[in-house]
Amino acid sequence: MAMRYARCKGGASWSADNIPYDALARDRVRDDTHLFYTVASASFIEITSDLYTYNLIEYFRHDSEVVEWLQNVWQKEELQHGEALRRYVRTAWPDFDWDAAYRHFLAEYTPLCTVDQLAPTRALEMAARCVVETGTAGFYRMLSEQSREPVLKQLAARISADEVRHYKHFYRYFLRYQAHERPSRAAVLRILWSRASEIEAEDAFHAFKSVFLVRNPETEFQRSDYTAYVDGISRLAKNHFPLGMAVKMLLKPLGLNPVLGRAILPAATSAIRFIFMRHTGSPTPSSGVGNFDKRRQAPGASADGERPSRLL
Ligand SMILES: [Fe+2]
Ligand SMILES: [Fe+2]
């Protein structure tokens, strides 16, 4: 099972071998528990991309250009993101047993992983994919911009650039299918909104839980551990998520003039917040939990490292 990611190496523009892991400033991240959970969880979700994407490729099976890009570029790059993040985790936090935690994640999450519900038409599905890529592009840009550790800064910037490129491909395919199917603007808006607001963060929850259990083998996992983590992420996102970029990307498939674009800005902004949560945690309202229970503090982690008010 642990080898399922070994075949995922490669990608169109860069690979994990291009990342200077030797230069990683471990002292800047070693005690940053929140960053550890974020990067480890992201590595699990990215490296398991093929579990989510089979039905998408099947949906476009009649379109050889799309299928080829999905299989040979998009999926490989998503898996490569997972591989590169996995290497980062192993270098930055060498005591963490990544394989054991990932095995736990797969065992727990795979039976729960139902295929995504696809949009009723291919044009709308392409628009929906733009939503997901927008969320990931924004997340990794935030991770890069806020990172005090130069290797992570570089890695997250590369991943964010890939996600933006994925967005551009999906948008181009959207335009092509739109020309044939001619979905109304209302239908496009509905799919953008529903794909964003119906997102569940089950993958993020199980990724966090698996990381937590392996890092804290003597501690019973409680839902409040996850809630506290998500609260910290939410606070960071509120100030640092590149909402302007994300909203611009999200509105593009609607082909709105600037006036109309400004009118729906609040709804689009809410949608982007939902999307972001998928990759960092659930859209749980703030619980007001300020600190993890000290009993749960990981060996070697400082009290500050446990405080969710600072992520990176
Ligand atoms: Fe990715
Ligand atoms: Fe992507």
C-alpha cells in the first residue's frame, strides 16, 4: 500500500528532485506543529488524487485530447505535488512516520471516498473544475507567501503555479464545451456556487486525524483537536488568503462585464472561502478554542507551536 505513490513520480515542468531539500531550514519549522499538520495533510490528499479522479476521466472518455491531458499531465502533477510534499515532511520532521500515518489514512478514508458527483453537462463540469483549481492555487500561494522557510516557500510557489496552469486548461476546455452546449450564465453560476458550497472536508479531517494519531500515539484523538486546528487555519486565511486573485479566477467562466462582476462579488467571496477550507480543514465555525490541551502536546513541540493563532 505504501508503494502506491511510487509510480506517481514525474510531471510536466518540475519534479521533487528539483527541490533543494538539503537546504531546508529545519530550525524554522521543527516546532511549528500547525505547519506540520498542514503540510502532512496536504501531502496525503494530493498523493491520493487518483482515488478522486477516475470518474472524471471516464466522463470525458469521448474526448481524447482532454483524456490525454487529464491522465498524462494533470493527474501526474497532482500526484507529484503529494510526492514533493511527502519529501518535505520527511526532511523537516524526520521522526514522523509518514508511511504509517498514510496507511492509516488510506485504510480509514478509502471506504468513505465516494466518487464526486459530476455536473450535468461537460461544460459545467469544466467550470466546476475551475473552482477546485482556484481554491488550491490560492491555498498554496498563501502557504508560499507566509512561509518563513525558504524551501517550503519555493515548493508551495511551484505547486501554486501548477494549480493556476490547471485552471487555465480547465477554463480553455470550458470555453470549448460552452460553445457547443451554450449553458446559461445562471447555470454556470449555479454549478460554481454548488460545487463550492457542497464541498465536504472529509478528506482533510481524516488526513489530520491520521497525522495526529501517529504523532501522538499515547493520546486519544478528539474532534476538538481538529476544530482547534481549523480555527487557526481560518484565522490565517482571513488575513492572508489571496481572495482577489481567487475571485477573479472564479468569475471568469461567467464572462461577466465588470459591473455585474462587482455585483456578485460577495457571493463569490463566500464561495472561495468554502473551497479553501476543503484543502485545509472543514468550514467549521470558530469554536473559540484557543489552544490545544497541553496533554496533547507532541514530543519536542513548544507550547507556541501548539497555538493555532500562527500557522507558518
Ligand atoms: Fe495539487
Ligand atoms: Fe490542480
